[in-house]
Amino acid sequence: MTPPTTSRRRFLKSAAAMGASAALLARPALAQAAPRVVVVGGGFAGVSAARALKMLDPRVAVTLVETSRTFTACPFSNGVVAGLRELSAQQFTYDKVAADGVVLAFATAEAVDPQARTVSLSDGQRLSYDRLVLAPGIDIRWDGLPGYNEAAAARMPHAWKAGEQTLLLRRQLESMEDGGLVVISSPANPFRCPPGPYERASLIAYYLKTKKPRSKLIILDAKDAFSKQRLFQNAWKELYPGLLEWVSLSNGGKVTSVDPATNTLVTDFARHEAKVANVIPPQKAGRIVELAGVTDRSGWCPIDPVTFESKLHPNIHVLGDATIAGAMPKSAFTANAQAKVCAAALARLLRGEAPAEPELINTCYSLVAPDYGIHVAGVYHPVNGVLTEIEGSGGVGPVDAPRETRAQEATFANGWFATLTSEAFG
Amino acid sequence: MKTKCVLAAAVLVGAAVPLAAAAAEAPPGASSCSGCHPARAGVETAVPRLTGRSASELVAQMQAFRSGQRPATVMNQIAKGFSEAEIQAIAAWYAEQH
């Protein structure tokens, strides 16, 4: 970590002592003296970090770089796939972020110069920073699954970045005739939203059960275990018997290639020709972190768990799905929690103070049906430089919880989405 | 939000107001809570807000969650991640927020 230089701190102090009238006269100098933080990525992590930092220390000049003027949230987008809600319910603008005093740059970050401490944008701007926060989410690893590329995704949607892909998968399900086969392929760890493929399978099964009951859904999995597994499997037995089948890695579930021409998913043992194929492909951290040189060979970003500063370049912090965050899963809640910890650390670092040891919480809900919710929670702190779950905390709920509890958890799930999106965008 | 108004006022007065921490920093763990317990009023959720509640009430609830005396779905699991001292610090901080 490199705290601001002594001369810089001294200057800030003297600038503070000058008082209001002097501040008005000496505006350019003061403007330069305000610490500059650039945040790249307007998802849950980036927005939460920008707003929390501005709240903690309004003198910090915070710029948020984001390509799109509308944010489309991934959590709850499985409900859009299953026809339970509209995509507009997933969409948010950055108006309230700007109202907090965060400067918005609607452009794509194309290069980072860690030595000069600058970020170059697609609109030609070059932004200087004292601290840079990269929160780009995920990118699809287009070379990760033979046969699967951007053209294939137009036929076999991933729908793992919410938006057009979400609607494409929904339209395919809607136009499928009753009796069709839906196949979901789920990747090996790590990937965005560990329970996501299973929530999606559940809600698609709900759609099929209610609208196209002669249809079938198969999940082909590159893993033998997954998040909230016992709760999902119990619910499937109860709600979707004979409709939903999970094929584990050991049972030959790993998809080794796909053929978009025939909508076929290939494993070592079988070829599955699907009416609707949802390929959730292998992933990596979003492009800008690769360009900034803060990814390791895994394609993800090693970070310090106290400040979320990259272990590869000083003054660059990484948040959310892009990070290697120990036991913390890649979730929107995690992204938001990390962002607030990082903002507090940045506020201290920019004042030349040592950051405080944090504790973080994650809570994720999944809907197995509209009135059937389950969750996983955890409390984390750094142990030997790794975010570790505090022993005895967290976990999933009881496997044998009554249906009233599941209904209550579905209500909590809806509240979770309302609160998290309110905190980030409201 | 009241905190925001205070911040806005501080910005208007400008550099005459000390530039030191505009909002009191949350103790470890506290900043995560607002992912579920809304910081803003008017959010549609069954989960209660924590801001402005009395510290002793918040501590009592957390203890009840931790011991299992108060049944819960998630909070019993989360409460077990915090020590007595951490719970008291978090409760005291939330009691001061508006």
C-alpha cells in the first residue's frame, strides 16, 4: 500500500486551514488537492463503493466509469426467464448516484496505466487517479467451451449477464412446444452466483410444470456438489418429480463441447439435443482487470482482504465478482458488502491512516418456486490474508423446514432485492 | 436522509468546516447489515431498519438470535459470527445513525 505522500497530506491540511473565502479564490489548486478516486464498473460493487466513499468523505472526487446508462440486475433475472416478472423490474438508472455527487462517465474503460495512474476511456478522456477501483464483474470465457462463441450464444443463450440474453432465453422457452427438452449446462467453480444455475433450473421447471407439463429439464453439471444442494434437491423432489434431472460430474454431466447448428450439448458419454439449450459457460473477471494487469493465471484478481487492493499493482482495488475473495461467493450482496469495506479503507488511506480489520456478511436467497425461498448466509473476516468464514456462523437453513418457512423466505428474498437495489441505485 | 442533509450542509459551508470524517465510520461488520436492513425509509421489505433503534434493544435482539431464544431463518446464523463486544459496537453505531 502507498499512502498519500507527506507533502500531499501537508498540502491538504493547509488547504483545509485556508477557510471558505480562500477556498473560492484558490479553486483550481483546491480542486487538484482533492483526492481522486476512479471507479470502473456500475454494478452492485462499483456503485456501492462510489456512493459509500462520497458519503464517508465528500471532499474525495469520485468518478464512476460505466458503459451503459441503464443497469440490468442479475439477481432475480431468473424470474424474468421463467415469465414471473419483467426485465424492467431489473433495470435501474444512475440518477441517484449522480445526485450524491459522483461524477458519471458513460464510456468504456479501455486501458489502465498503473505507473502514471491513469485510465483511458473510449470517448478519448484520460482520467487520473490516486486510487482506482475496478469492479467489472465477469466476462464469458469464449475460449472455455469448444463450439461456444458469441455467435453460438445467439442460439444457445447463456443469460448470465442480464439483458437481451435473458429475454432471448425466455422467448425460446415461450415458443417451445409442450414435451420439449430443456438442457442447462452448469460450469465448474468459480463462477458468478453459485446457486444461480439451480435457481434458474427450479424456476424454469416451475414454468414447465404450470405451462408445459410434458416437458423435461436436465442440468448437465461440471461439478459433483453445488450451493444449497440439499435444499434444492429436497425441493425438486417435492415440487418437480420426474421433470427436473440433475446429472453430476461423476455421472457424466460435464459438457465438453456444444454444436449450435443442432442445439446439441456433448458430454463424454452422451449427446443431448435440446429444444432449448442454456449454456452457462466458464467465466473470468471482466476485461479491464486483465488490461490493468491485476489478474493472475486463473483469470481472477488476488486482493488484500482488508483494503481489496490488488496484490499485483498498488493503488488499484478490485471488488465483487472479479476478485478471488476466499470463502466469499460471487454474489451481489458480497459485492455490496465488499464495496462498503473498501470505501471505508479508501477513506482512511486517503487521509494517510491505516485501514481497520473488517468483517463482512453475505446473504443470498434463491427461489425454487415463487412462494418457496431458501438461503445461504455467512460471516467472514481475514485470516492470514484470506477471507475466511467465521466458525459456527452462517450456513443454509434446516432441510426439513415447513412450507410456511419457505414462503416466509420467499418474502424475505423479495425484500432482499428491494433493499440491495435501493442501497445501490435508490 | 438526515445524515445526507448534514453532509450537504458541510459541503456548502466549504473548507471552513473541518474536512475530517464527515460520517462516522462503521465498526467491523456494521456496514454489511444495510444489504438487508434498509438504510433508506420506504423500502418494501419485511426486514426492519436498524437506524435510530436503541443500542440496548439491538444488543438484546442479537443475543436472543445468537442463543436461539428468538427463532429466525438467517439472523441466528449471522449473529453467531459476532462477539459480544462486536455486537455492542455495531448496536451503538446504529443507535447514532438516522
